[in-house]
Amino acid sequence: MSITTRAALKAQFKTGAIPTSQDFFNLIDSTLVRRDDAFFGKWAAGICYYEGDVVIYNNALYTCTPAGDKPCGCDGSTGDNTKADKSKGHCSTDNPEIDCTNWKMLDIDASDEDWEIIRNEDKVPIIMYAKVFGKIGMGTEDPKARVHIHVDELKADFLFSPDNAQSPEFVIQHTAGDSTQSLSEKLADDKAVFTTNTEGFLFTSVVPPPVPSDGEENVPKEVTSAKPVFITTPDAGAAVGIGTTAPEAGVDIYNQGSSRLLLNPVQAVVPQAVWIHKAEYNYQNYLNVTLDERVSSFTTNAQDGFYFRKGLDEGKNYLKNIAKPACETLVSIKQDGRVGIGTETPVTNVEITKANSAGAFLMCLDNTNPGFSIINNRPNNEKRNYLLLGADNDWGAFLTDASKGFVFKKGGEYGNGNELEINQGDDLVTISAEGKTIIGGLTPTGFDLNVKGKARAFGLYLDTDVRKVSNPVKLGNVIDKVKKLNPVTFTFNQKANCPSTEAQIGFLPHQVEEFFPELVNTDGDGTQTLAYANMVAVLTKAIQEQQETIAALQKRLDALEGK
């Protein structure tokens, strides 16, 4: 096996060449033995040692002084064919006590204050003992740990189990001028503890170059750096950067070029989460979620606003389809404040609908007057009708383009879906598309107002203003016809919307029609009605005719009596 230096190892693996099995053996040996530290612990046969390497044998320290007779890489034999070369180290087969040519016992100067030397009367040293117990210092005469390695060219110190350590600990220090930066790693209280006074902790990895395919030349390739993870501890508090070494939040994830997630940005004074997406032309969309003592708020500059969607994928399949998951939009909030429930394209301030539904609800505040519209899609989306409720400065308005106008109903008892179903209940008032009103019914029968039941008023005036009539003609004699009319008493049956026990006085329209057809109206279904108010003119004319007859008879009576 071969032990090499760090520089040699770095040069070996920077080329991009595929490491061989021997390379890995050398790497393992060099890592465990730490070639650059020159201290190899107990001596072992078959190891290649270099000048200055230190080993322990029979409780004594020996330093290697290669004579060049057994360089590293030889087969262990000696003779004229082996060319002496000290730079190639010494392949040690005999222990240091025997192989005095290549090994010398380590000479420790008495000036080293770590040791105390006791001499006899002739000043010959007879006993030397360590004043520093349980410590090893390499590159330093004052070790501050069980093992203290000082590398002057790096201005660095490596301390294994520093003085006063209360738990297993390893410390790396770097001195630059008057400042010393340190990293401590230890196990304490069932935790792995990492402590530093630097800007933070940086974790990086590299992606090895691809293995050459068959026939491809194995040339050195640059190693690709992976996205870093950086943990920093600024004055504002700890911050973790994933994919960035300059985190701007408690957690700053920037592992993809077009996306970024920040939890608790540095400048935030309340809990916040910020999502950032980089679009074309370096335009950035963001979503901010904030919680304070009064409200939770959502803020975005995304062109289409907010979408709240229902996922249609099973949980186990969601990550597989994360790029384009199956979903259904339940609520959308556009940048202009419009809200769509069941739609991503609301046409007004609020639109409520759903796919293949019977209709929609629209609430509009953008026009001069506010309005609420109910849209009906039946029988198909090509022919819609609406009911619009609104108000202006002077009146409330109901508008519809439904073919049969408006109907007001008395609904069934609450429950069983009656509160949501309009096709039930009793018709109370109908206003047709032509403006005809039916009280107690649904179908207009030619009258502008049709009351199926009793009506009461404190006054009823018929508008026969002279400006509104044409060709007024004096009514002819009616007395003979009036005498033939047949006044009757009657009660209404179940076809009428009146109490059946109340006696009525009046005429039967078909009997009046024979003499005064102008007073009778016949509907399309054959129903006949009588204009009782207009009979006043007929009866007035009859009274006038009676008065003329009475006056003529009075005149004759007066003549007979000689008056």
C-alpha cells in the first residue's frame, strides 16, 4: 500500500479520471494515517515511511531517515539492482530497533518545556519524563487539547478534545491578523452541536463527471458544483439558505432558477411566507402570506390573481404529477377584485356558477346602479334568461326577459328541499311579459288586471277623459232592454276563488249579452265577464227614459185636473 500527501491526492482526483482500486486503497490509507501529520502511531511492517515520519516502537519514538536502499514500491529485496533514492521513502520490513540505518530514536531537546530531564553527577541524563500529560502537540509547543495540530502555512489549528471540554469536541481555528474564526463540533445532551463565530455554515457537494461510454476518450472533465446549503447567524437571527449563500429570510430556498421560497424574510416584523416566480424578461411574480395580531393576509401581483383549487389526484400520485396536477378551480380572485366561484373568468364583481349547472348568480357594482342578476341556462346555454334586481336613486327595480314574466308564489313548508326549489307552491300574483297582472292565477286572460277573488277599494275611477275617447255617441233607448234583464242571486262554486257560502246578487253575463253585448267580454277559454261599472250608464239612461215618461204622464194629469 502507499501513503501519499494531500496535495498528491487532490491532484489525482482533480483530473476527472476514473479512480482505480489502488487509488482508493491509497486514499483510505492516507486518510486514516494522515500523511501530512507525519505521526503514524505504532510501527507496522510493510508500510512505506518517508523522512521525518514518527512511529512508536516498544514505548519509544523513532523518526524515519531513509537510506534509499528500500524505496517505496520495491519488492522488499536488497542488492545491487536497487538504486538508492531517499525521496521515495523507505519500505520498512525490520523494526526500528534493528534497522538503525533507516530509523533513529527521536531526540527531544531539553529546551522543550514539555519534558523534564534528570541528570546524574556527571550531567549524564538518566531519566526524562513528560511534564504535559495526555497531550500531543504537532507544530506547537503549547498544546491546548489532547491533540493539537498547528499548520503555520494555513494559519490554522486543529484541536481534538480541547482543554476544559465537557463532552467529545473537535475545534478548527483560523487566525487572520487579530481575529480568530472557529468551528466547534461536539456531542452534548444527546445532540450534535455545531458552533461557529463565522458568517455561518456552508454545505456543498459536487456532481462527479459522467463515466465515459464505450469507445469515448477518458479526458479530464470539470467537476460540477451542486446547489449549496448555507446556515448563517446574522444579528437579525439564524437563517438557512438552500441553493443560495446569501439567505434573505429565516429559510431561503432557491434551488431552482425560476422559483424561490422565503420563510420569515429578514425585514419582516410578523410571520411571513413569500413565494417568488421568475417569468420571462426577468419579471417576478410573488405571493405573500402574512399573519399578525388582527388578520391573516394574502398578497400577490400575479396577473390572474388567486386560484383556490380542489385536487383530483390521489395523494400517492400527487408528487408524480406535480408539474401538471389534475384539479378543479373552486374560487378565483382576479387582480381587479372580481371573484369567481366555480369559474376562473368572472364577468362581473362576483360570479357564482359551476360546470354544466342550471345557471349563475352575478353581482355587479361597476355600473351606475348596483344590480344582482340570476341567470337561467335552460334549456341550453344558447338561450338564457335572467332576473335582475337593482336600485337607483328613486326606485327598486325587477327586470326579466323570461317569456312569461314574473310570478310570486306561496311556498311549501321549510324542509325537503322546498327552500331551494322554485317549481312548487301556489301561484299568488303573476305579471306577464306584456305587463298584465293576475292575482290568484298564472295565465293572463286578456285583462290588464285579473283578480281571481274579492277586491276592495276606497275608490275606483274609470278614465273616460274626453281627450282619450273617440266618437262619443248618445246612448239610445234602453228601457225596454232593461226591463228584460234578469237579476239573480247566486253563490260561487269551487272554480272561483271566493267563499262558496256567501250569497251574491248580479247578472249572468250570457243573459246580458243578448241585450247589451258591449258589457260582456268573452275570453279565449269561453269565460264571460260583465262590466258592472259600465251598467251605470245603461241604468242612468233607463232612469232618464222613465223620468221622461213620468214627466209626460204628469203633464197629462195636470191637464186633466185643470191645473
